[in-house]
Amino acid sequence: MTEYDAFARFYDLEYRDFTDDLDFYRAMAQRAGSPILELACGTGRVVIHLARAGFSVTGVDLSAPMLSIARRRVNAEPADVQQRITLVHADMRSFRLPGRFRMAFYAINSFMHLMTPSDQVRSLKCVRRHLEQDGILVIDIFNPDLALYDSAGRMFYERTMHDDTTHSSVTKLVTTAIDRARQVNRLTFCYDETTSHGTVQRTIAPISQRYLYRHEMEHLLERCGFALEQVYGNFRMDPASASTAKMIFVARRVPGPSPRVTARLGEVGKEEVGEGAQPC
């Protein structure tokens, strides 16, 4: 069970029509070629887009409810698109898939769900084992701006969405609290769903994200066997700066054996491969 299980439907409602990054990933895919791997693929938004464009794509996610929605969406696609998609229920820190990939990516802050340096190292090493010798890695995370939070490290925002399937209105309330010492952003999502009959049902789900700074991420990539090529500040591929909201890291797998890496929270020596990764 994952943090996202409780609100997978609301996540899909909010992000299924998000298109800001799709042209960017398609351009990266055209550069790299098939097959492609997405880590923490969620409900399949980017996976389906790339498959429609003709690429073979595998999506890995630990949340069964997320993958259930993704499978329904995939099944609604034409047969040729379906054939280019593989969905796998597995942990992005430890999975084993057949073959090698030309490109792997973590979209929309997915990398930030790796909550410790040890988890980050495990995931990057696992991804590296699954990439071709010159395979491309893309990581999209936000550029930390703690000035957005109050003196106690808190922020609040809300938005309203409409679910055409259930004909209900959904108000999303979010409170966040920053733990500066641990570089952790703790979010509480509150979804108030108002049905056409006027009844209200509330779903509350807390999640955590560990934010990273630019040079921290660059160092992590280098130590895990990747050569950094570029850091973009947006999906138009403008260079990242202190004022850009995003940091999109594009790196290439360095040829040779996987480096031995010691993380701050423990040594990662022998290859750690999870058993039981299942296509779904």
C-alpha cells in the first residue's frame, strides 16, 4: 500500500489532462528511441501519450489503484497503442524487468517520493542497470523556494474540479509543512466531493516529498554512474536558474560496471533487486 492509494481517482481527475510536459517527453523519446521506462507512472498519462506517438513504453508503479486506473485507460486505446504499453506493479527502488531501455524518466516530482539518500541511490542504481550503455535519464523536480512558505514552513492552497463521470464537484484543499532540517515537504490533501444530490464526502490523505537542491542532485547522479548533460528550468528547455520553478535533469548512463556507492544512511553494495514485480 502507498500514500497514493487513497486518492488515486482524484489524482487522475487532476492530472489526466495535464499536457505541459508531453511535448518535452516526446522530444526526449525521439532523441533516445524505444523502448522507454517511466518510474512511478501513476495513471498512465505520459505512458499513453508516448505509446500513441509510436514508442514502446513500460510504466512501473507501486500503487495498485493507480495502475488499475492506468489499465482502464490503456484498454480504451486502439489495439496498436495497447500493444506498445506494459504496466508493472513494482517498487521503483528495486525491480527486475527483461531487456534494456533507451530512456528512463521520473515525471512530475516522482523522484521526490524517495525519502532518503539510500532510497535515491537504490532507485538510480536499479534504473541504471536497466538502461542501455548510452541510455538517457530524465528527472523532473521542483526548484525549492522556501520563501513561498510562512515563518513556520507552512503553505495553503485550494482548487475546484468537476468529475464528468460521477457528475460531482471536487474541492481540493492542501496544507503543506516544510521540515527544513530533513528537506521534507509534508502535504495533507483534503478532497471534498459534492454529489449532484448535495451530499459531501471527504477524503483525507497525507503524503511526503523530499526536495533536493541542484548541486545535490548533480552529485547524486555522478555518484550513481550518470553524466549530466543539461539542467532545464522548464519544458521549453530554457536553462535552469535560481528563479525557475523547475529543475529538469537530463543525464546519460556512463558505460562500464555500476559504481559502488555509499549513501549517507547506509552502504548500498550488492545489487538489491526486488522479487515479485508483476505485469498487470
